[in-house]
Amino acid sequence: MKMHNVFREMYNMNEFFMKKALEEAQKAFEKDEVPVGAVIVRNGEIIAAAHNSRELSKDATAHAEMLAIREACEALGGWRLLDCDMYVTLEPCSMCSGAILQARIERLYIGTMDPKGGAAGSILNLFENYHFNHKTEVIKGILEAECSQILKDFFKRKR
Amino acid sequence: MKMHNVFREMYNMNEFFMKKALEEAQKAFEKDEVPVGAVIVRNGEIIAAAHNSRELSKDATAHAEMLAIREACEALGGWRLLDCDMYVTLEPCSMCSGAILQARIERLYIGTMDPKGGAAGSILNLFENYHFNHKTEVIKGILEAECSQILKDFFKRKR
């Protein structure tokens, strides 16, 4: 069935890009940073890839999503990330969710949810019910087990 | 009356720092950027001062508050801006409000409110009712008329 194959291909593509975000999270893990990674994709191409580096860069704003957005703005030469999707291993906080809306990201693919700080449905949902002049579609649960496991491994090691 | 003088002095101090934020907003105005300015103060000293530069820097995250936070983190050599207050001419958006909480800013002094995008009471209030592991005190209406006027002048010129 043709339709079935299209959906299967889209699904695989989402897993492919989330794996790239996970590779970024792994880099953070190795630097003893909370392992969160993000990539930004435009027309099937990764234009930015970043991982959390708050501790090493000593910068409160250096979450994976923020760094990826800044990199993508530089790559595209403008602050509007039109037709861009973000894949991020962990549900974004308020700062990052706000930045995703500011940058006009089209679709946000989330690995696992963050019940303690997530702003895409956990402690609040900035992507619903607010009157922003942009709407970002949110798709949850891409490679959820892997995205969750890397965080569990990190915090287990920390204890 | 001694007590009266203490309050008067505090009031004047807040106006003094908001004037510095307004000077930053004026710099943005002159560069044809939406005129918003912010300063971060620690122990009565300005450790960071920045203005919105989203257009010129082509960076969706380059709001005045974000740039000031990054500058202050650099000045203090860490991502926790403990004992720091921010003065900003316009109510912060979700991204900036989230960053203010992430950076552990102690007090946030706001000039004028932003009914279209403000996240400190206008379209939502990130500083209330959410379970962040930090609480920032919010004080509104410092030099409100001046902070509002510079924005009105800017958008009048744009039309």
C-alpha cells in the first residue's frame, strides 16, 4: 500500500533525526552536562546540531535548543527559522519553548517529557492556549525510551 | 523621618537603574531595533547592560534580557546569577522570563507591560503558579511612562 509506505518513511525519518539529537545528548553526557541534544532540520537537511553546555560554558541560556536556534539563525542568515523543524531529546523548558516560538519553528519533535520543568504540556503548555503570533506543531514520544534512558543513566551516575 | 528616607532612596535607586535600561533601549532605537533595554545589577553595581538586537544580529534569541543574562554570566563566571536584579524597560516574553528563572535572578523590575506578548502577567505569568525551583520577585511600573513612550515613538516612525 503506497500510503502505508509514506507514513512508514516519515516515521523512520523522525527516528533518524531524533537519533542525531541523541548523538548530541551523548556528547553532553561525556562532558558531564545534563544529556539533552537538539537538531534543526530544513528540507530534510540538518542545519544545526547542539547539546546542553550550561556548566562548561557557564551560561544560563546554553540549553541545547537555544544553541541550536542560534546556530540555525546563523546558517540561514536571519532570525526567522521558516520551514524548520526541531528534534529535541527532552521536553523544552519555558525559555526554550519561548525561543522556539520566537524563531517560528514549524514542528517540534520531542523525545521524552520533563515532568519537573517541561513547558510543552508538563508544568504548562506554551504551545497551546496562548496568543502568540506563531503556532508550532508539537509531536511527542519519538524514541522516547532511548531519550529517557540517557537521562536516567546520567542521574544514576551522579548519585 | 529615617524610614521615609530609606524608601525614597530605594525608589530613586530603582529609577536610576531603569534610566540605564532606557539608555540601552535608546541605543536599540537608533539602530532601528524595537527599543527594549535591560541592565543587571549586583550589590548596587551594573554588571551587564544590553539592548534588543534581533534584526542586526539576525538571531531570534537576541532580546535585551537574554544578552544581558549572557553578559552577566560571563562577568560572574557562572550560570547562577545569585543576588542579581534585572531592570528591563518592557515586560519580558516567555523566552526571556524563562531565562530569568533559569538564571536565578532575584528581583525583576519592569518598566511597561506588553499586552501582546508579556509573560509576567499579560498573556500569562511565568512568575506565578508554576513549580519552578526558583522564585523571582516582580516589581512593575518603574518609569512606566518613559518606557512606554519610546516604544510608541518607534512604532509611530515605522508606520
